[in-house]
Amino acid sequence: RPTILALTPGRGPESGGTKVTIVGENLSAGSIVSVYFGNQTCELYRRSMSEIVCFAAPSLMGAGPVQVSLSVDRAKAPGSLAFEYIEDPTVQSIEPLWSIASGHTTLTVTGTNLDVVQEPRVRVKYAGHESVNVCKVLNTTTISCFAPSLKADYTAHQEAIKHVDEFGFVFNNVQALLTYNNTGFVYYPNPYLEPLSLSGVLEQKPGAPIILKGRNLVPSASGGARLNYTVLIGDTPCSLTVSDTQLLCEPPNLTGQHKVLVQVGGLHISPGEVHIRSDSLLTMPAILSIAAGGGLLLIIVVIVLLAYRRKSHENDLTLKRLQMQMDNLESRVALECKEAFAELQTDINELTSDLDRAGIPFLDYRTYAMRVLFPGIDDHPVLRELEVPGSGQANVEKALKQFAQLVNNKVFLLTFIRTLETQRSFSMRDRGYVASLIMTSLQGRLEYATDILKHLLSDLIERNLESKNHPKLLLR
């Protein structure tokens, strides 16, 4: 009697297509076998004594669990299992949106419910040819795919950028993602490397960098993605510096002849071999030349030392002479300072004696403020009561009170001052006069006046920075 015990996987996308394995006993008994997911039939793939493999049908009820049952001929096998339908996976972004014609560069795909997909694959269609490549599930929201290669004959236009006709994903039976039209996926031409030399073998000194010249080494794609190059000298990788037209390889510590292999995406390019020569021993002529050069260098060094010693002695004599002159000058300056200090003491004593008799002169606040704010004007209108001819006294006083309210509004006052400063006819004399009037009106609110001054000074500093004026011109 057939029985079902378990199934794997336990969930799949709503669109179906999940390859489900049902484990049980005596599952090969009978002739007609039907597996039901709810009311839907699971398409049979194969069966044996211990398992049945079938493809889940699309869900008619949307996301949620369904009962799995097994029917053999006219009998229903005991056991009840559950399979959960999950919302179909979606793709939100692909990074990067390009590859090279040979493909096999890494694409990072983000979306939702990506972990329910069995054997996800990425597909492209170009010039009537379709190509697919595999993907690897990293987590629920991320999979990593290898870009498919272009199967079309692209050698005729090798340097052209190709925009694919279709780009999409094979996710079980999810039809909505077979063609993913939210991206303009493009293919750049394959990198090309020139031969290392005409003979195919490059002679190289130990430690010297190996330069591989070519073109299309760095695709002109936006974003931060780059091609990942691997250069092997024999079986040993070397550290790389990549530019548009060359690869600069710092070779490992090797000697002898080795094959150079460059790997990028699905490309494996061998521009030739490199022969790294070992350091040879010095010959006798080279030793004699070095000895002669060393002797000549020693003679030159001795001559330079003698000349340096003579020059140092002359400099010491000059320094002593200058020191004596500085001492004499210092003595004269000190004597003049003492005389000047004594004369100053005498003047201070005379001034203090005058102050003892007359007292310290000072002005009352009103007189002092008027001399500072309005110099040269003795009888200023701000010192007098407001007198308006006719019967307009009340209206003028009301208007002045309303204007005083506006002056005490920070936004209005700053706008008022900035507007005046933008007038070409507003001269420097006018600026000082208006500033004095504003400070007179704000005598009772000095904290507010200080805040206004702080904002105006900040604006002034910003304008000077923008116009790159000299700092000494800032407060002019």
C-alpha cells in the first residue's frame, strides 16, 4: 500500500513550475498515479519505490498553503502533506547593466522572494539568438548571475556597443520575468590585447613591470562597476593596475620563461610568453670600470671637503665680525630706550598731576552716543520731540509705531537692510546714517540688535568668500 511521508521543497512561486520530490513507501505500485496540490494536478516527471518527482501547477487561489494528496488507481494513499505557494519573485534592480560580448561577468540582482526559485537563470536574446547562464541564490532579496554571452556573429561589428532585444530571467514558471523591460542592458566589445612581441616572447629584467597594451580594456559604462582582470605569469597571479589602453602587471619573483594568461569574464587571452632573465655576475671590464669610477669619485670628495673647510673658516670670521656689530648696536638701542623711558615717566607724572587737580574728563551717555553715531551734528532730529505741522500728528505717530513694530521684526529688518544695500544710489554716507538711526531705535533691545548684527556679519563674510576679497577688505 503506497504512503507519502514528506516532500521537498515545501514552498514555491504562485506561477508553479517548482520541481517537488515526494518521499514515501511503495510509490511505484499501481498503474495510474495522480498527485494533487489542492485541486490542481502536479505534472508527473518520474517515480520510483521511494519517491515521486513532479512539477507544481500554478496556484488558482493565490499565495497560501494547499494540501498535497496522492491517488493510485482508485485508491487514495494515506498521509497528508502541505505545500505553500509564495508570491512570485520580482526583480527590482540589476547591477551593473552591462557586460562584454563573451559574457560571464557577475551581475547582482535584487528583488523579492528570490530564494523560492529553483535553478534560476538569466537570458538574453540578440539578433534572433537566445543565450542563458546560471545564477546563484544568496538570500531572499539577492541572487548573483553570470551574464550570458552573445551567440550572434558580432565579429563584423566588434567595436560597436550592442543593445539586446530581450533581457529576462527563467524563474521556474514565472512568465512575467522572461522579458524584463525595465532595463537597457548593453554589451560592450571584448577587450583586445596586443602580442607581447613580434616573436611572442618578451625579454624582461627581474622586478620590471610587464605592460600589456590593448584596447576596450575599460568599458565606458557609468557607475562604479569595473571588469575584474586576472593575469597569470605561469601559474602565479600578479598585482594589476588597469587603464584604458594597458594593464600594468607587477610580476612575482620568478625567473625563466612563463606563459602569460589574461582572464576576464568568459575570455582567456594569452598575448605571449615572458622570459625573465636572472641577474648575471659582473665581468672583469665592468669591475675595472667601477674601480676607476670609485677612485675618481673619492678624489672629487676630498677636493670638495677641503674647499668646504676653507669656506667654513671664512664664514666663521664673518660671523664673529657681525656679532660684534650686533652687540654695539644693541648697546646703543638699550641706551636710547632708557632715555626715552625716563622722558616718558616725566610726561606721565605731569599728566597725573593735572588729573589730580581737574579730574578725569568724561561725557554723559547721551552726548557720547550722539558724537559716535552722528558726528558733527549737534542738533539732530532724534533729540527733539516729534512736531508735525497741521493735524497729522496722530497719524504720523501711529505710522511710526507700526514701523517700529516692523523694525522689531527680524525678517523685515534683515530684508529692509539687504534691499537698501542692493540700491546703486545707496552711498557709503547713507549706509552709515541709516545704521546710526537703526541703532538709535534699538537702544532698548540690545540683544535683538546684537542678533541682527551677527546675521549681517555672517552675510558679509559669505559674500567676501564668494568674491574672494582680501580679508583686510572685509569690514571696510
